[in-house]
Amino acid sequence: MTTQEAGLFSRVDNTRAVKGLLLPFGELSRPNLSKTEPVMFSATSVSIPRDPSAVTLNDEHDRFNPIGRATALEVTDAGVVAEFTIFNTDEGDAYLENPTKRKLSAELGSLMRAGTKAVRSRLTGAAVCTEGAFASAALFSLAPGVSAEFAEEVPSSDEYSAPESSSSSEYTTEFTDSEGVRWRRVEKSVRETTVTQISDSAPADEDNPEDSKEETMTASTAGQTPAPLVTPDIAPPVQDVDLHAVFSAMANIKNGVQIEDNESALFALADITTTGAGALPAAGVIQPAWVGKLWQGKEYVRKYLPLNNHTFGPIDLGGRAGFRLDQGTALVQERTTGEKKELPTGSATTSRRESTRKSFGYAADVAAEWSYLSGGAEVLESFWKGVANSYAKVTDLVGLASMFRVASRDTGAALSRMIAPGSLPAGTPANSAYYPGIVQLIQAIEAISDADDDPSWAVVNPVLWQQLIFTPKDLLPEFISLAVGVGTGEANADGKITVRKAPQSAFIGTKATDPQVIAGAKNAIEFKELGTTPIQIEALNVAKFGVDRATVGFLEEFVVRPEATVFIGTAA
């Protein structure tokens, strides 16, 4: 076998062989694309596979684009020298025709290190790269057919530096082994290499032979090629454990120095991303963590029905009815005709009162798969809880609408019972911009008391609510104490009147920019529901292989004493 020098490379007749320094020893790597800190290897810190063919040569660490396989691996003083055979493929031919990627880069696994020094690693692969992790890791022999344009001079800083002139054939390299001993390696030609230990006290050169140890390796004849690399069927020698590195690692652990273990180094590897171009996972491969039902806010708590006489129990099919004695308060009169005269007399009438009933519900035909197959129970349960929550809110707002209807009208025109807001009393401070709301609330409370009943609740629109919560304490009348729970929509006036905020939409036909209030006694209106509310009904729908399920409820409304309610406000 003959070789022909071509810059860094030489052609080998009748082969597809590529040979070069794969992993240099005693040289600090560049940071790789995965942000791994620089690391330095020694002969005892890397394990070589017994079968070199286990190491594949990839293009830029792309494991889906291999171009060759190792045929020999040799541990030398300079580092791991590898010989590869380029595959007889289109990709292999393309590389041999134009080998622009001349840097070699090792792929290492199970890397354990102490700082920048590798303690243990395992060679798993290799790649040809445009820029490698080590400046000196490159190809120095190529197969025939390599483009002549590729031959170029290497910078002198490279470990395998080109000669200063074309006539020179001497290469000089200095490195430090794992024991800290410095060496100088001189390649005078492809057939002679000299390795010299460098003394700490003086430079190692020809004038100080006593300060150095020299070993010279020379081919038997000038016409022969260098000794062949290790072949696949010959295992490399067993490496002794570097006790110095082991004890150093133990000392670092004792002193609190972190040792990174079990790293994988793919130097000069392209970025592996989760999204975007070149992303590793395809759509849907990485799933989000499932957390089940999310928080939907607190369940609805009824605000308006409990202000009235709200009970639970049986509801008669025909409803409820009763009578009221009208004009009963005017029967007794003062006698003015003197003694032994006839007493005053008069008449009274009665009126009939009847309840009304409203029905509510929701129904669905649920596929039987929800019942017989696993995995959907949580979703279906959450759905029916939402239906029950909706029932509570809808019936509560219906009750609020009834309260406004009773307080604002009799049986005829809208707002027929509306009372205009009273004027501000004399002497009101000029800066009392929010004072009208307090006046209106007091006016409503007084109207219930004038109807011979005890006021217990008031419902105000957002405008009046704002006036209440922003009224300074010093502007409240002496006989009113108002405790407001901000954010709850509820306040207590003098410890007896429960004030709650309602949306403007509940005050039908009123002026949205003006304060509005309705108030009443607890027994003015009665609301009644069944003991179990809402009612859940299920029935099999065999023909469609489903389950018919419904949520139903009834709300009975009984207006007992409408005059014990009042509406203070202005029409739109």
C-alpha cells in the first residue's frame, strides 16, 4: 500500500479508507451546542469497543445519515486514531468526491468527569464535521478520488500542523498525560516518530538528553508503510485504572466539589428542539400532563330567594289559596255622640290569594357508552353538577324578577307602584356626592314600616351599591350603621336589613344611571320548593342504546302581602 501526501490528507490506493485522529488526549474541547462545559480526555478515561465496527461514522452527527463504519481503533499517545471505510452508497461516493467536512468528532456516552478532566467515558460513534469539538481532531488519510481542491495548509496552532515549507516533513506536538507528565511528539516523516518526556526544570531538546526520556519508532525499511492499525479481531490492551483520577474525584466529593456523572457528549451536534424546524417529536408525540377538571369558580349560592319566606316540602298539584281581610284596620272608630248612644259600625271585605307554580328542567339522551365504558365518568359527573349549578342560579334570578314585579306594580302597568326618590334633607353637606343612595335606602325602609310590617331586606342596583360602599362613615345618619362586605354584594343596615346588589337587568324599565332600590318584609312573598331539589330522572332508551336523563324542579310563588314591598326609583 502506498500513500501520496495531499496537505492534511493522503490517498490510499484501491480502498475507500479514511483515517484520522478521532479523540485527542490532553486537549480541552470547545463548548458544544448542548452547552456542555469543555472537557479533556486521557488514554485511561475512554473505553474503546472491542469490535471497531460498532462505531458508525455519521455526517454531522446525523444518525440517520451514516456514511461509513470503523475498521480499526488505536489508542496512541496523541489520542484515539481511527480508520473508517466509507460505505459504497450514493452518500459515501458524494463525500469521497468532495470531502469538505474534514474534521472528526467523537460521540461519547457514560461520561463521568471531575471539573474539566474526564474520568470515564465510552466511545459510541463518530462523525465528520465542518467544525469539530477539538482543533486537532481531523482526517489525515483519504481514499483515492479526493478532490484536489480540498488540499490546504493547516494553521500552525493545530496539533497536526503543516510544515513551514513544502520541503519540510517534521511535525511537532506537545501534550500532557493523565499523570501530569508533559511530552513532546515529533513526526519526522510517515516512517519515524519520536516521543520525548519534557523535564520541569529545562526544555527537552537535543542539548539536554539527561532531562528527557526518548522513544523512537521507525519502520523497518524506507519503502514500507507505517504499522497497521488494530484490526477488528484483535482486542485493544486492557487499560489500568487511573487511581490518581479516582482519588481526585473522591477528594472533590469530600470537599463539596460537584462531579458530573453519566453525561453523553455529542460534540458539534445539531440542536434538538421540541418545536419548529427540525423538532424531534412529531405532533402529538409529547402529551401535556392531564390534571382533570379545572377550577370553574365557586358554585352559585342563592342570594335573593333566601331573603323571603323560602321553604322546602310537598307542593300541591292544585297549588295553595287563601283569603285576606281587607279594610280590617278601619272597622273600629271613635264614638262621638255621648253616653248610651249607638257604637260606630262598618263593613269589611275579603279577597282571595292564590299561588303560582313555575317548572324548570334540562334533559339529554346520553349514549350508553358513558355508562358501560371506563374513562368518561369524571367528565359526565362534572357535566351534571354544572346542570344542578345552573338550576340554582336560574331559579334564584326568577325569584328576584318576581320580587321586583311585586314591588314595582300591582297587576297592571309596569312600575305602577313606583315611588320617586325623596329630596335631600336640609343641611346636607355639599360634598356628599354619594348621599342620595343612603336617603333612598332609608326611604324604602320607612315605607315598609309605614305599611305596618318589619323591613328585612333591600335589593339595590349597581349605581346605588357604589354609593353605599363609598359613603364616608361621617355622612351616615346617627341611627344607621352599615356593615358592607366588599366583593360579596351583601351589607347589613343596623344589623337587621340585609342589602344585596343585583344586576341592572333585574330593574326592568328603570334608568340605568340612577340609583334604584326595592325592599320588603320577609313574609311578603313565600317561595316553596320540593324537599329534594333538583330532581334527577333516568330512563333507559333501549332502541337508541342510551340513557334518558333529566334534571327537573318546581318553584311555587305565593304573594301574601304585596303592600309590604316597595320600589323607590325612576323610570327610564
